[in-house]
Amino acid sequence: MTDVDRELGSSIALGVETARGRSRRNMLGAIAGMPPWAGAVIGIVVLIAVWWLVAVTFFRVTGSVPTPWQVAQHLAGALVDPIYWSAIGATGGAALWGYVWGNLIAFVLAFLVLIAPWFDGLATQLAVVCSCIPITAIAPIVTLLSHPGSRATSIFLAALSVIFTTVVGSLLGLRAASPTQLDVISAYGGGRLTQLVKVRLIAALPSIMAALKIAAPAAFLGSVLGEYFLIGVDKGLGIMLLAAQASANPVSLWTLALISGGVAGLAYWVIGLIGRLVSPWSSGEAR
């Protein structure tokens, strides 16, 4: 092979590689230029297609996995049925109370760590215990301690589900304050409490709101799980899930699962919207 042939081959290979690189960059640019909702729509379409394929192939005989069309029809009827809305309200109310109490406990633990640093290890251990404790072990105990007809178990499990997330997020945020700003407070005679109010809370808002956003679906899930152990209660999404399971009604089960996921997603979105309004300077909420 002559030098001319080598140069010609090198130029051709370089041209092919350059063309591929441009095509690759054009493709990546097209993907990056898509609107934010396009990815979500594509993901939902792919998910529904896979769901439909699985339903009509692997579970066509048993019907354990209904088709999306069957679930959509049942869901349309459920959205106009007051029984479902009453169940959503009952479960959501317990989740809200647990969300409030759990976050209050988490905030108290986080603030105590800043005021009394020696409390750090104990607070972290308590948060970890709340996260690791088996729900199926603690829920029956709470049910026995509460009177029949009470939703204490749902509220307790909802609170238990948010403590760890909020404690960790709050501590990370409260420790993110600028040392220079803290030194200024100290130079003017301010103590830990003044630092907490004047500097740390403002610096911690993005992390705290992110933790609260993650904790909202967790609280709703804890409330639904708590209804599996309630005594003397006949209203709630967890109660309806148990009834659908007992009657072997897969369409109703999948509909209730979608409703639960929708409510949890709505709670996540609402807290995220509040977080963007409260801390618009947060880079974590950038477009």
C-alpha cells in the first residue's frame, strides 16, 4: 500500500467518524431540546404499552393483570363514585395528621442538635430506628393500644414514615449556613438560637422543603398500610384494598393502586410547588 493510499484511507475514515459525531451531536441536541413534559409522556406511553403486552400474553388466562383499558373504565366509574372519594378523604386525613406530627418531631430533633450538639448522636439514632423498625411488628401493638374505630395506627405509621427523611434533610440544611454569616452573629453577641433564627433557617429552606416533598408520599403510604391493621373502621383505601383482595377482583385492586399512586404523586407535586414559592433561589428547583 502506497503513502497516497494510506492518506486517502485516513481521510475517508476521518470523514466517516466526523459525520457520526455530528449525527450523534444532532441527536443529543434534539433530545435536549425537547420540552420537559415530552419525556414524561414518552415514559407513560412505553409503560402502558408494556403493561398491555404483559396483560394479554402472560396473564391472559388468569386475568391477574388486567389491561389498561379495563382499569381505565373502572377508574372512570370510581371517580364519580362518592364511596371512593370518601375513602380517599379518610386515608388522606390520617396521612395529613401523621405528616404534621412526624415532621414536628423531626424538626424538634434537628433543632435540638443545633442548640445542644451533644444530642446529635441520639437524634440520629432515633431517626434511624424510626426508619428501620418493622411496620408489621409495631402496627399490631399500636392497634391493640388504641380503641376500636380509631385511626391511630394509620396516623402513627404515617408519622413514622416521615421522621427519618425530615431529620436528615433538616440537619443537612441547617448545617449549610455560611460560616462567615455565623461568625458575624457571634461577633455581635448572638448565640446558637440567634444563629438558628437569623441564618440557619433561611439557608436550610431548600433542603427542608426537599425533605418535606419526599416525605409527603411516604406519609400517604404509611396511612394506607396502617388501615390493614385497623379494627372497627370500614372506610379508607386500605380497607377497600383488603376487600378487593378478599374478593379476588384484580381490576379493582389495580384501580385502587392507581388512585393511591395518584394521590401520593399529587401530594409530592403540591409540596414541591410550595417549596419553589418559599425558596425560589434554590438551584435544586431550577428548570
